[in-house]
Amino acid sequence: MNLATNARDAMPGGGTLSISTSRYEIDGNFVRRHGFGEPGWYVRVEVSDTGMGMGEKTRSKIFEPFFTTKEQGKGTGLGLSIVYGIIKEHGGYISVASSEGRGTTFSIYLPLREESLHEDKTKVIPAPEPAGGSETILIAEDDDWVREMTAKFLRDFGYTVLEAADGEEAAEKFAGAKDRISLLILDVLMPKKGGREVFEAASSLRPHIKALFNSGYPLDVLQSKGLLDADVNYYLKPIAPRDLLSRVREILEQ
């Protein structure tokens, strides 16, 4: 979706967006030519537009967090770094080919797994139902839909959930209920205060409060920008609800 949105914005007067898939083998020649890749078979997804394109200087920075060529207020500079993070989490690669006035093509390479389509007679043991709890959790998330769905899910498993739409509201709500909150679930990048700032404010009122940070960026990117420490509880968004429930229970029982 981020790539499609960028393609649309690059074609203000109209144009063509093309998305194609193919089976592709990365070999030694590819690695030498591109400077990345692990030899093997991949699914290649190409997203192309006929828009304004970009020069070498812009191409070299497009995957950096907060870099944007859009006007102030029209872009956060987060979209492509989130794309990069998702692809890396799946063991894949992404490259871009573009020149000014001639459009842009993003090529995504995701590892191809060969599996038998025949019936697997191996006995499947269902995973145990994740445990809920009765503790109070404060969720700070500026995406309304994500916050509301996460809160509903946790409430369905017995938790009491307080919600905050930005970091400043989160700090205020914690101050008003600090004695009954057992866990903070904090988006790292939020308006007014980031997740780390909220945690530091909460810790000053109640040392040893537990926190679970999250973002659309890989942890190493956030650490390199000084936005998070190395020894934090963290998950990359999006996360499967059952996995979130397990992480929450695990942290609360530490």
C-alpha cells in the first residue's frame, strides 16, 4: 500500500501503476552486480509507475527513516522505511531503479519456499489457547483503528485497558492511575511525546513499571536513531493477536 501510494503521488497528472510477480533466481552474478542477496529462488514483486522519477541523490536516501521529498504536512518519511523493515523481517530484499522524468520501479525479492501440495498426514497438535489476565494496561497509539482493535482484543481476554491517542495523553493518564497500571504498551513514534519519553515520565512516578514498545520499524533502526535502548521489550507491527497476548502475559509474569 505504501508503494502504491507513493506511485500515485509521483503521477499528479495521471499515469500507469503496474504490479507484477515472477519467479526469480538470485545467483552469484546478481549478488556481485547489486551488492546484496543470498543465492536461491525468490518471488520477485515489481511495482512500477510512469511518474516523475528521482535522481541518484534522492534514490540513495529513500529508505532512511523520516526522509521525504513531499511538502511539509503531506508526508512523514516513514512509508518506505516501513516497507524496508517488513521485507527484511521476511528475509527478503528491495531495490529501486529510477531516473528523473522516466518513472520508478521497486523490485522486491521474497524467499520462495518449495513445499509439497500432497496431503500431510502428520498429526497436528493445536497450540494452547493463550492466557488472559485481570491487570490494567495502558495503550498509547496514535492510529485510532490499531489502538481500538488492540484494546478490544485485550479486554476480551479479561484485561482492563486505558487508551491514549498520543504521548502527552498517555503520560497524563498514567499519572492519574499509576498505582493500578501494570503494563504500558507504547508506540515509539507518536505526536507530542514518543514512547520512550512516556516511559521515562512514567518511570519517574513509578520505578520498575513494565513496558512493551512497538513500531513499524525494525528495532535496530530505532536504536541507531537513539529512539530506544537495546534491552527493551519490543515487537514489530503488525503483530498477530495471539502473539501479542503471549508477549503481554510473559512480561506481566516476569
